[in-house]
Amino acid sequence: MNPVNLIHKLPFQKRRYEELGIDIHQEINKAWGDKRFGLGIVWAGGFLWGGLSLFFFSVLMMLQVAISTLLIVSCAVGAGAICYIFVFRQDKYIEYFDKYEKWSKKEKRKYSWLTAGSMLFVMLSFYLCLVI
């Protein structure tokens, strides 16, 4: 049942096509039902193409999420490894505390500003990464 056929059941449409000698129902069925170039085949091909495009796009997005997750986990593992190697292994942080306690007030202030600046740089770079 083709909904376009309902329009052509109107009396003025019937008369016009009878004058022209056209069987409009046959023409519509031919236009929609042609197995090679019919509108039904075009629509079905479009839906198939669109459906496959969405499927492949969703697969790529899932891969991107998986790669992003892998990247985040690897960054966290790398940061943990660096912290362990340079700070926590064999209690190196205790040696660092002993060294820091011997610093003058000027050195403590200098490295406090360097630490605060480094933290601001890291936060700013993270923010820019999210924005861009």
C-alpha cells in the first residue's frame, strides 16, 4: 500500500491522468518498486548506508574511549612509578625531609614559590587540555 496512491484517488487527479492517457498507479508502482532504481531501493540503501555509518562511528567512539582510558591508566601508572622510584623507594623521602630542615628561610621561600608555580602550571595545562 503506497500512501502516494491515496492522493491520486481524488476526482480531479483521476480526470487529468485519464485525459493524458496515463495509468498513474502503474507509474507510481514502477517508480517505487523498480528493483534497480526505484525509490524504495534508494530509501533502503540510504537506511543501510546510514545504519552502517552509525555502527562504524560508534565502534570508533568506543575504541577512542578505550584508548583514552588506556592512556589515563598508563599516565597514572607512570606517575605512580616515578613517585615510587624517586620518593618512596627505600624511604628516600625521609632523607629529603632531613635536607629540607637544614635550608635557610630564603631557600624555603624560593622553593615554596617554585612549588606553587609548578602546581599552577600543571592545573592550567590540565584546564587548557580540557578546553581545547
